[in-house]
Amino acid sequence: MALTCKHLSFIKDVQPRTPEGCEERLKIGSDWVHLRLCLECGHVGCCDDSPHKHATAHFKATDHPVIQSFEPGEDWRWCYIDELMF
């Protein structure tokens, strides 16, 4: 595990594409557990405790490395590549 994230340059000033919830689960009319925001493109996906794990699936499909919690009151970010929370 890295001691510092080497992917901070990928972070952009994004707007959530679907601020009302997980983009994929909204399309199928299903619920989620927690939400994550991709800091490269604004994709909103559900966490790994949700079926289908859309935030992680988005990373695997796009290689966008850094997400942040999209939950009220939470203030953290995660880099999939460096496996680092900050």
C-alpha cells in the first residue's frame, strides 16, 4: 500500500451526474446502501455493500482511481489503485 496517493492529479471539480442516487440503480428502480462520487467524471455509484457494487464497477470499467463518499456528513476519499483513504 502506498503512503501517499499518486493519483491526485486525476481529481477534477465535478458535478454529480445523478445527485439523486446511484446512476445504474436509478435506471432499474432499485435501492442502494451508500453512495460514492467519482472525482474524475462525476459518476455516482453504490458502495461495495450494495448489490452490483457500481462504484467499484465504474472504476474497473474506466480506471478513474479516486472516489469520495457521497453521503451527508462523511468527508473522505479513496484511491482504488493506491488502496489509500484520505
